[in-house]
Amino acid sequence: MHYNWGIVGSGWIAHDMANALIQEGVGIYGVASGHLSSAKKFSEEFSIEHVYENYQAMFEDENIDIVYIATPHNSHYEIMKEALTHNKHVFSEKAIIINSDELEECVEIVKERHLAISDGVTLFHMPLFKE
């Protein structure tokens, strides 16, 4: 199955994720950033067709299936909650959220809407962890 990814943020970690998605043959549908000029530059670098003026515009696009959050961790909760309420799956850079109450609130939305959230802890994907 094909999923359309949207990237929130355009810093160095977003660049790493974009490279990883492209390496795996996964297209990136859109990008939004705190500054439209940064999103446009990012879209040009990675040949991303859709650039959103703000996060809300991305979340309102029904074509976006999964949102990758690559912003500073203290902004994850608000962005994640908004994405989830627009029925988007969320993959967040670590730390996923900065406190357990906010995380539990997002988990409740996930359960109600049959969505998925995950964070980018790479440890689980390292060969040593499999052993």
C-alpha cells in the first residue's frame, strides 16, 4: 500500500528523514515549515510537489496519510494533536512529547480514531537490539 508522507519542519533532521524516505523509494507528498521560504527551499531540494503555507494547511489536505514531525520537541504535542484530529498517522522525532499527560491525551485520540503514532528511536532498528 502507498502512503503519502508530509514532513513538518525543514531542519537537518528533516533532511535526514527525507533522504531515508527517498532511499527506500517512498515519495514525499508535501512539506510545511515554520517559514514558508524554508519549506519552499526544502521542496526544491527533494522535489516535493506540495508546499504548505502552514501546518494546518497540510493537515487539512486529505491526501496526506502520515505526518513526520521534525520540529523542536517542545512543539510536538500541539502539532501531533492537530495532525491526529485531522486523522493523520504521526511519526515524530524524539522525544515524542515532553510529558506523559500530553502523550496520554494523544494516545486516546489514536485509539478513538484508529490511528498510529511512533517516535524515531533508532535503537529498536539496530542489529544489536535484534540480538
